[in-house]
Amino acid sequence: MTQRNVVTWNSMLVMYLRLGCVDEAQGIFDFMPERNGVSWTTMIAGCMHRGKFRQTLALYHQMCRARVEVDEVTMIAILFACADLGDLETGRWIHSYVDKTFSSTNQLKLVSLNNAIKHMYARVIEEAYRVLKKIKRRSIASWTTVITGMVNEGRHYFKYMTQAYDIELRIEHYGCFVDLLNRVGLQDEAYELIGIMSLKPNEAVWGALLGGYRIHRNIKLASYVCDNLISKLKPIEAAIKYFTLLSNAYASADRWVDVANVRQKMVEIGVKKPPGHSQIQVNGVIH
């Protein structure tokens, strides 16, 4: 190109980040003769989505030093990075900045920005609850995030969202609560919940239940649940997943004979694990 401007450079950034080539994108970003707010936001959000959380925060600090205005997309990415790294200091500063910015302009914050703030405070349930009470607009993700806090609070919100706000429970809420109960060893309660839930449990709900059994070495219940599910599952890919979970549960308890039996059962009923595959691009064509 005879002429390049910041838009063409930003397009290159987007391309590399969508391909997952973060290092190449960083090289382009460092080489750019001119950057605007879109350049910074694209790079920061791209690093966050690719799990490069330390790089995300490093870019944010560079952005501040360059005195570039931070937009909502950038703040969401930074908050998620803070949550993953446990950087509450930076997260609190962003939260304070958000409150000051939107209170002075009388604008409504994006629901996704509110959810990002709560996600950052997930390990501090009291602060998460304070944020939740202040939110004027709540989405399903707003409630689901809070449910993954402490068990008693989870039970409270699980009931409160229907009783106080008339929100219809969806399968995602049941799966989240089953996972919460399982992680603290309340597997019997999780199993009872599945038995009385108003919706038909899907693969995600049963997977959360079996995953908890593997964590807490409750092999007897894992085997019972799996045996009662395999015959009912459609399509066959779901059966593959449950057989794999049961096999992993047995392996975690060093019950290698049972692992072999599960594998043999898969052979007997004709269940095969789909083979892995790779893609390669040759002369512009993906094979």
C-alpha cells in the first residue's frame, strides 16, 4: 500500500488477534506509527479473550501513561483480567472510575460492565452483593455470577430471583447451582435438586453432577448416576462424554480394573470416541 493510516493498522491487529496470533499482533501494535483508542481497545480485549491476562493489564497501564481515554469495552476486559489474576487493587480503581464517570454523565452502564464488576468481586461475596443491589438493570448473567459465591448465599439468590423478581429458572441456573453444591461436597443435595427440577436435565447438568463426584471421590454415586443415564442419552456424543467422566472418576481413585471395564462396555455397545483432527492451510486452501 502506498498509504497506510491508523484504520489499516487496526485492521491488521484485528486479523492477527482473531487468528489467535497474539505475539504477531503485539509486534504490529508496537510498530504502529500512530495509535488511537480503537488500537488500544482492540489489543487489550484481544489479549483478554486469548487468556493473556498479565499482558492485558500491562497494556492497560501503558494506555494510562499514554493518556488515552478508556471506554467500556476496555474496562470490561481489564476487570476480567483482574478477576483472573486476583488483582483487586486495580479492579477497585476501575470500579471507582466507572462510578465517577457514569454518575457525572448520568448515563446507564452496560449490563455487561456491571456483570464484569461483580465477576471481579466474586471472591468477596459481600462486595458482590452490594454491587448487585445497586444495579438498576439485571440480566441472567447478573444473577448467575452471584450464585457462584458461598453456598447459603447461592441458595438465597436461587430462590430470591423467582420469588422476588419472577424470573423463570433456566437450565443454566440449575447447572450452576448443581455445580456449586458439588464443589463443596453436597452431592446428595445436588442429586435431589435434579430430581425435582421443573426442566428436563440436560447434558450440562448431568455433567456438573458427575464432575463433582469425581472431585470428591464418590465413585459409588458416580457409577449409579452414569448407569442410569447412558441408556437414555441422545445423541451418542453425550454417552461418550459420560463414559469418559466415569472412567476418569475411577482413574482418580486408582480403580484401574473398573476403568478397563468402562472401556470394554463402550466397545460392546458400539460407542467410539471421535478421532481428533487438525487443519492445515496450503496455497490459500484449508485441508
